[in-house]
Amino acid sequence: MAGKKKTAQLQIEPLLTALIESLRAGCPTDEQVYWVSLKPWQIAATFYEQHGIRISHGVVKRQLKTLGYAYRKQRKQLATGAAMSNFTLSVRLY
């Protein structure tokens, strides 16, 4: 039957949501900014270790999207000129 959720899927959703929320980290200054530092395949592996149920990373991705998480690439933000001053400092040390 197309469109009908399987009973096994209904049983894993609360477990997966609880796991994702336990892995949640956030910004100390802004309560609305939060993230999960693991990739979906790592969350699926952790879920298997804890519950003994194999799920795909696609299931994890869909659950993350349902919970309001979005993919963002991690990047380092430097203040303007900070990289140049570090470079200058390292040159002076040699």
C-alpha cells in the first residue's frame, strides 16, 4: 500500500528523535541556534549500536529535516585581518 508507514518505522521514530536530541549541541548565547555534529551515517551507526536496529542514513536525514535541522558546512570565521597578523607573527618567529 503506497503512502502507508510500516509499523517498524513508526516504532523507530521516537527512538531516533530521542537519539538526535541527545546529540544536540547549541550556541551558548543564542538558544535558537543548535546543531548535531555527527553526519547522518554516523547517527545511523550509533542508533544500531544502541538499539540493534539498522536504519539507513536517508531515514536519519528525513528525521533531521522533520525536526528542523538543515545541512550547513562547517567553516572557520576569522576577524578581518586576523589571518594576516597570524602570518606576520609566524614569519617573525622564524
